[in-house]
Amino acid sequence: MSPELLEIVVWIVKVHVIFLGMVGVAAITTLAERKVSAWMQYRHGPTRVGPQGLLQPLADGVKFIFKESLVPDGANKWMFRFAPALAAGPAMLTVAVIPFGPDVTLFGVTTPFSIVDLDIGLMYILAIGGLSVYGVIVGGWASNSKYSLLGGLRASAQMVSYELSMILAILSVVAISGSLDLREVVMQQKTLGEWNILYQPVAFLLFLIAAFAETNRHPFDFAECEPELVSGFHTEYSAMRFALFALGEYCAMVVMSSVAVALWFGGFSVPFMPEAHWTLGILAFCAKVTCFLFFFLWVRWTLPRFRFDQLMNLGWKVMLPIALVHLFITGAVISFAPQLKSLWNGLVNGAS
Amino acid sequence: MAEILFYVLSAAALLFGLGVVLAKSPMMSVLSLLGSFFCLAIIYLLAGFQFLAAAQILVYAGAILVLFLFVIMLLNLGEMGAIAERSNSFLDSTSARIGAVIAVGMGVVGLAAASRAAFQPVRVEPGTGLDGLEAIATELFGRYSLAFEAASILLLATIVAVIALAKRQRRGLKDGGRA
């Protein structure tokens, strides 16, 4: 086989493995959501389909496909059909640049375990990920229902507000690692002592809070907010179109978790084993992401929902100033690192 | 291949641009603008400017257009029809004519400037990754820092002005209510 052909084949295999894995994880997360909520509320959750209800996502999928997909009379037909794709597409596209594992050697072929390593990977995730808000807005608008419209409005305000804090938080990490390439950032955190969480804990907290708002998850799920808006922007959606919105949300959760793991928790590096085999690397990444996904679910079934004005106040008056100051301090420390070091040495020497 | 793609994308960008002006519903206008921005971003990618392409989508598509949508959705849905009707007689109004003259003038000036290469292009190598990024950053915050800061102050002034105007109007209403 010629090298070019081999490259294409490897690439196609990687795309399928990573993309299908991602959708699979998103499907399993829907089951996990129900199981975790049941566990927290002393219930059983789904138990009928398959052993322990493990095949529930499959049954849900079949149900979604066979249900009638309604389009309301007053809706803007084309936009109504287009919106679910707009919501799910960007979330799935962002998977492309996430480094799920180190270089993988299989059947004598060595290749990095990510679809593509972009030099501006983080920019790509932020840019494309930011587009998923259009699905919510267009869906809410095209439904021609007041609840959907209000949900879409809230989503647009919320996502734009929290995107700023999120970008600033990520920029702090980019500043200390000097790269927008996720794999490069991961490679700089080979041992436990090099994990960015030790150097940028504030940025991580800001990112975490913003991630909840960006993915429309509890306690910031104002775009759906059942007590006020029926179910918000997807009130009028049913069957597969509704499923696409849910799929987009869960994919976005997986991507956000992966970004957090790659930026702050060493990505695919295995603690205490810097030269670990690639299988362990991938397992480590999956384990870390699983922790984050569980955290998403845990928060959802623990905290009450905010009020919308509280959300806006938090975003603009608390998160954004902290993120700005934090980025400024990070930049200052990086710029004056040599002077600070000599100052510190002088202090230590003077004291002794 | 790249050349064909360039022409296809340019044509698509222009078509989307026409859609922005001709669409009856403001929502469709904004979505056409989104399509146009996307075509532009891919053209940047073709030219090797990865960062510029990502920034284009991040800033314009991800933030500014969302604000446009926000404003459009804040308008009453019932008024959508009225706006659409008015846009039919769009070319008749005086302000539209003035705007068209200005737009054509700007286009002519832009074409002339481009054809004579009268402007000094920013010397950033179309590098990929952080090298190109660093080059852009050094130019932006070094040689062109004054222009960059001036632009940000201009934007800030605009925001303050808009808030001041809106506040004054509201205070006027309140006073009227009391009197």
C-alpha cells in the first residue's frame, strides 16, 4: 500500500473510531443521567431494557426514530427542520481536534490518536463550539411559540455572556503553555507536578462555571427551564429532531470535559507513569473525562436553578472581572518572571 | 482545486450577501450574513490564515451575529410582517438612496485602492500556527498598537454614548409620567 493511501485509510479509521465513540459516549451519558439521578433520589431508574437497563439508550433511539416528527402549523418550516442540525453539528465537529490519546501503534502503523492536530485547536473549539447557540436560537424562533422564543432569547444572552469568561480563562492557560495546540498543551503536563491545575486553579474554576452555562446545563439551563418555559426552546420538537438537540447537549458536555482534562489535568498522561503504554493513556483520558461527566450529572441533581438576573450578574459582574484580572496577573507574572525570580532569591538569601 | 474552491466560495459569499439585503424576514438576513461570514472564513483558510479564519468565526459568527439575533428576537414577532412589507419599498426611501450612493462610492474607492495597491499591507507571513499568531500579535500590539487602542476607545465611546442616550430617553419618560 502506498504511503498516501495508507494515510487516508488510517485517517478514515480514526474518524470513525473517534466519532462513533463520541456519539456512543453521549448515548451512554443519557442513561447515566437517569441512573445517577435515580441513585441520588433513592430510586432504581430504568431497569427493564437489557441487564440493569443498560440497553435503554438503544430503546430510546428506536423510539425517537419511529415517533411522529411534528412540525407546528405556525412554524417557519425550513428553519424549524434546520435548527436541530445546527445544534448538534458544531458540538460533534469540535471532537476533531481533541487529543484522546498519545501516539497509537497498531498493525505496525503509528499515528496520534486524534482526528487532526490543529495548531489553533483551541481557537477552533471555541469558534465552532460557539456556533451551537444558533441551533437553540433558530429552533426557539422558528417554533413560533412564546416559550420557545423566550428560551432562545435566554440562550443567546447567556452563551454570549459566558463565552467571554471562558475564553479569558482558557487564554491564561494558553499564556503559560505558549500554544493553542491541545496536544502540545497536554505534552507539557507529563507528570503530576506539571498539571496546569496546580498553576491555574482560578482559571479552571472560571472555565468550569462557564462550561455549565455554555452547555446549557443545570444550574444554568434557563433555555429550557421547565417550571417557567414548559421545556424552553425545544418545546415544539419531537422525535428525532428533539433527540438531535439532546445529542448536541451531551456531545458538548463530552467536549467541554475533554477540554478541561486536556488543559488542566494532563490529558492522556498517566499519573506516576510518565512512560505508560498508549492504551493506558487513552484509558486515563477516558477515566478523567468520566469524572467530569459525573460531575455534570452530580451538579444537576444537587443544586437548585439560578434566577436569570442572578445568572447575568454572575457572568458580567463577577466572572468577567475576575477572569480579566486573572489574565492580567498571569501575563504580568510571565513577563516579569526573571525579575521575580531574582527578587525571590534575594529575599531568601537576605533572610538566611 | 483551491482556485475552483475560491471562486465557488466567493460566489456563495456574494449570493449570501445579496440574501442579507433582499431577504424579507430579518432573521433570514442574519442567517444569510452567517453563511457569508462562513464562506469568507474558508477563503482565509485557503490563503493559509488559520488564525484569521478562526477569529472571523469566533468574533463575527459566534458573538456579533448572536447579538443581532438577540435584538431581532426582542422585536415583537407581530411586527415582523410590518418590517417585511416595508422592505419591499426599501429602494424608494430617500435614506436608502443616500445609503446606496455612499455604498457605491465606497466600493469605487475600495476598488481603486486595491487596483493601485495604494495601501501598505501588514507584513504577516501566511504562516500556520503560533508563528503566524505571534507575528500578528507583534504587529497588532507593537507597530499598530496606537491604531488598535484607538479603535477600542472608539468602540467604548460608542457603547457609553448608546447607554447615555438610552438612559436619557428613559429618564424623560419617567419625568413625563410623574408630571
